[in-house]
Amino acid sequence: MRSGLLIAFFCASAALYLAWGQIAAYQERERIQTADAAERRTRLAELSADGCNGAVGSLSAMEHRLLKAGGIEIPEALASDITLCLEENIMSGRSRLQMERTHLIRLFPRETSVLPNE
């Protein structure tokens, strides 16, 4: 009888510990998602202020090196900014046309071309 109570106590303790671990992991994921959403909103506001011209300008400055076979990779921050601009459709027409003309838009495969005959 005593060993049965002891086993039940350990099982209950283990179940509570596992539940606590799952709740803590869930809370951490929620905290990270909230922080990421706030950062995305802030970045979106900054990028939409100039129609993503700054990010496209930086990308265009690297154009000759990016389009070569085995060229340099786009810096992660710049790539995420351009991707955000394309996903949220906040890029100015001039910047988008510049990316289309220089073929830099192909480095972001999610987005399709809007120019005719392409």
C-alpha cells in the first residue's frame, strides 16, 4: 500500500512538472511572437515612410556583384526589409520598376513580375 502511494505521488509530480514545462514553453513562444510582431510593425512604419527607396537603393548599389554567378549574398537585414516591402506591397512604383529593370526582383522568388511580356 505504501509503495502504491509513493508511485502515485511520483507520477503526479512528474505530470505536474511536465505540464509546467509545456506552459513555460508556450508562454515563451507567445512572448517571442509578440516581440517579433512589434518589431515588424516598427520596421514596416520605417520602410513605408520612404516607399522602401532606401532599401532598394542599397540593393542597387550591390547590383553588379549580386547578379554575377557565385556573387555575394544579400545581407540578411536588407533581404528581410525588401521581402517585407514586397509582402506588404508598400514599395513605391519607382523602386519596384528599378528592381524589375535591373532584374534584382528575381532574387526574391515569392514575388512575381508585374511588367508585361515577362
